[in-house]
Amino acid sequence: MKTALITGASSGIGETFARELASRNMNLILIARSQDKLEQLASELTSKHQIKTEVIVKDLTEPGAGQVVFDRVQAQSLTVDLLINNAGFGDYGAFSDRTLSKQMAMVQLNITVLLELTGLFLPEMQQRGSGGIINISSIAGFQPLPYMSVYAATKAFVLNFSEALWAENKDLGVHVLAVCPGPTESEFFKRADFPDTFANGNGNSMASSEEVVEQALKAMDKKQSTLVTGGISNKLLVNVPRFVPRDFLVTAVEKQFKQSEK
């Protein structure tokens, strides 16, 4: 039976990945800060699907957190067949007005620990000639976003890094996928400190985490490098930067987001 390791597994897309993979008879390693939520989820999925679940309670914004997770997995002689780097968060507002420590923690979680876990588990997958990595990026990764400058930059890193790894590993039996959701039902907007006007995705319908996970797993089966979820509107949106001058585009986005800030 194969095993999936999921970061940010206590809620949202991470929790949905856990539920869906458990239903597909995969063992799970669940990682998040919330011990109660993780243990409750692990108990439920173990009982319902007769799988094995391991819980690692860890704040991944701490430096070296990826190594701690890897060492725990190694100590239990577990093999990770599917790594899902899902944990991440955003922050809304002008960069100079936001807390620098929060921006640094965002870089640690959205980039550094993702890079660390990938670097630790990928060589084992290459040696076996099998495995998969799903990195959660965002449609925000396709262009700069004023008032979400650090978040968009971290997701651009995830997108570019993942696509490069897809090319490097596609002939080695290891598949890497960048998943780029649009607005999704989760606690993202609340944690990012968005104003009330963004409570429902700025008036746009939000995808469910179930839709994102379903599309992601189908994209893995098709060996895609990148998946933009949320329908044709998001697919068109991410291609706008290819045809519009960058100064014009960023200025337009700045006006849209600044109006929502009021």
C-alpha cells in the first residue's frame, strides 16, 4: 500500500487530499500545527478506510522544519510515494504596512519548507524510479499582485520550480505537478486579513476544495506539469500577462486591489 505525505492537512485542500487519498486506499502522513484536528482526522480515516495514518504536529514556519519531518519519517521506516506540499498562507496589504516577520514566515512556509521537503524526498523517489510530488501554487503565481506582493512572488517560485522539476524528472519515473487554484473555499482570506469585500472571493464564485483535489489527481494521472483549476475563466486570466504590457497590467491590478482595501 502506498503512502502520501500531506502538509497543511488539518483543513482546506490538505484535508480534502487526505480524505480522497484515504478513500483510494493510501496510507497517510498528516502534518500541521493543530494536534487535535490532525488526530481526529487520522482516527476517522483509519477507522473508515482501514488505512495507516501517522500524525506529525509541527509548525513548518520554523527554520529546519522540513528536516525534522524527514527525520521522523525515516525513524519510522516509512516510504513516501506521494509528497503533497500544500501548506501555505497569504497576507493582504501594502508591503510596507505589513509585519515583516509575517512576510518572512510566509517565505519560510510557502517556499523554504517546500524546497526542503522536495529536496529530501525526491532523491529517494528517483532511486526507486517511482513517485509523485504535488506542489500547491496559485493563479497568483502568474503575475505580480500589488497588496499581495510576497504571496504572489512565493507562488511564482513554486510554479517555476515545479515545472522545471517536471522536466528534469519526467523520464525518471517521478511526476511533479504544480496546482494553481483560483479562489477556493477555505480559511485563506481570513488568515490573509482580507477586508470583508473579499469574503466571498471579491464577488466571484469560489471553487470547493473537492473540485481542486479531483482535478489535481486527474492531472497527475495525465502526467501534466501544471494545472490551473477553476474553469475557463481562470485559464484565460493566467494568460493575460502574455499579451498585455506589464506596467499596464500591474497598474490595473493595483487599482482593483486598492479599491477593495478601502
